[in-house]
Amino acid sequence: MTNAQVKRCSWCGDDPLYQQYHDEEWGVPIWDSRELFEKLVLDGAQAGLSWITILRKREGYRKAFDNFDPEKMARYTDKKLEKLMQNPDIVRNRLKINSARQNARAYLAIQETDDFSRFLWDFVGGAPLQHRRKTMADIPAATAESEAMSKALKKAGFNFVGPTIVYAFMQAVGMVNDHVTSCHRHAVCKSFA
């Protein structure tokens, strides 16, 4: 079967980078706290933009944000944040850049008393929720779980974590399997349950 014949979720279109992300990463459970932190910051950076924009800049983000080391990011000075505003390899939005530092501080505060991964995965009972969406129209923008996670993250001090952003995050990190049933990845991601 050629790449063109592979059935995928329609959101990844014909872009090879998007297809690779869909086929190898999207919906695969992530359990590592640091990886979850990186993905949450990147999903926040996506707000108002398409994911492909952030995906194309992901390596730039990793370099700019010290490979998403929360200890380093939490110590960023205002001068460092201003320098990041000049970096063409990331989305230069002041609120989003400032929120990365704030989110690193919030992450570290959670890690003092809990494991960030466990904190997040508890919202889905510790295992991926398996959905059977037939079409993209069947996939909601937010759910009760993303509403609850969003509320808890905001209470913990995180920014750019509204219910829609959080649901996109949950889909990406495999907390929910939202590959449509006709997609070749649906069964693969179902096996992770």
C-alpha cells in the first residue's frame, strides 16, 4: 500500500511532516512528566494557530527553551524573555513566551508534592480513553475531562490551558484515542489501553 492509499485522519492532509506526526506520535501515550510538560507548553503556543505551525518550529522551541528543562525555564529573567521575543524560530507572542516561564514554575510546584504525569493521567483514570469516532465531526473541541484538567491546571498556576487546548493536548499525548475508526492508527492506539 502506498502512502497515498493509507487511510488517515483528515486533519493531517498531504503534508509529509504532518502525516509523519500523525502516524508516529499523535495518540501514542506519553507517561514521562518532562515530555508531557513540553507538549503542554507547545500546545499552549498553538493557541489561535494551526498545529503544523508549531510542529515546524518544534526544534526551534526546544533550542530556545533549553530543551524544555523546567528548572532552567523557571529561572528565566525578564531579559531572557525579551531575547526570546526576537527569536524567529518560535512564535513571538509575548503572552505565550511569558507563560512558558510561568508554566515551568507551576510544573515544579506540582512536582514538589506529586508526579506531574500521575497528576494529569488521573483525569482519565490512569489509562487512555478509547473512543470510536467515525468522522472528524464526531470529535468534540472539549470534554468533561479536559474541562476538569483545565480547571486544575489553572488553579495550579498554568496559563494557556483552556479546555480546548487541553483536549488537543490529551489527544496528542494519548490520553484519549481520537483517531477516527477508519484511520490505520486507530487500532494501533487502541492497543495501548
